[in-house]
Amino acid sequence: MKEYEHSFKVKSILPYLEYCKQNGYTEFDAVTQNRVVYENSNSDHIIARITTETVGEGKERIVFDCKNVGSKRKDLNISSESIPMELTEETKKIVLSMLEVLEFYVAADNLRTRYIFKKEGVTFEIDDYIRPQTQVVAIEGKEEAVEKVYSDILSKINNIIK
């Protein structure tokens, strides 16, 4: 499935959290995620990810997905993304074995809190990273709607790290 996304580092995520709340976006429960990113030795455009999510009171979920980053221009990424697959500890071992055979290696091991807001085909993924220590905002969804919201953000909030 196609992913259309603006993703950018920010000085603070607070203005984006406020923007979403003030503009009628539906807020979902914050999630703590440990995401291990694997890159393919033959192509750095092809990545695999195993994400361990903790929601609420310790409910844990492990998800595997893959991504082929087709186009990158400044903070705009257009990619093909697989449908995520939920793993158990046993199936995680199998996936890790497959990644090794397919020549993937660990490229990043990130820890973050993710805040998700949705409205009319646009999703905000607002990430407060603990490892590495940074803050990132992603706006994804249908191209026209994303571009409209992205323009609005640029006109109202000036804290993007360039």
C-alpha cells in the first residue's frame, strides 16, 4: 500500500499536540514503542521493522512490517508499505532468521512515545524519542489532504528543525 508522508524533526512536539486538539482530531492512546529497523545489505531503500508496543497498563504487542522507500524529497516520503503482521515470541524468532538469510542488518534501535491523531484521511504521528533523543512529527494520508494540513502547519507553527 502507498504511504504519502511529510516527516520532520521539531524543537518541540507541544505545538503539534495542541494543533491536533484544537482542530478536532481524534486522539488515540499514547503508545511506547521499541522499534528495531533492519536495512537490506543490497538496498538501503528496503527496510524491515519489528516494533514492540506497550499500550496502557503493560499490554504488549509485537508487529513486523516492511517498507520500500521509493521517493524522498526534503521531508516528503512516498513509499510502499506492507500490511503489518502481529508476531508472537516464537514467530519473531522465525522472522529474525528470515531477515538474516535475506541479508538484513540492524540499522537502528529506537525507543519512543507515539501520539496518534486522525481526522478526515489525515494521520498525525507525533513522536517523542528517548533513543535517540529527538522529536519528530509525521503527517500522512491522502496526498491532497496531507498537503493542505502541511501548508496550514507551516503557516502557524515555526519550530521545524531544518
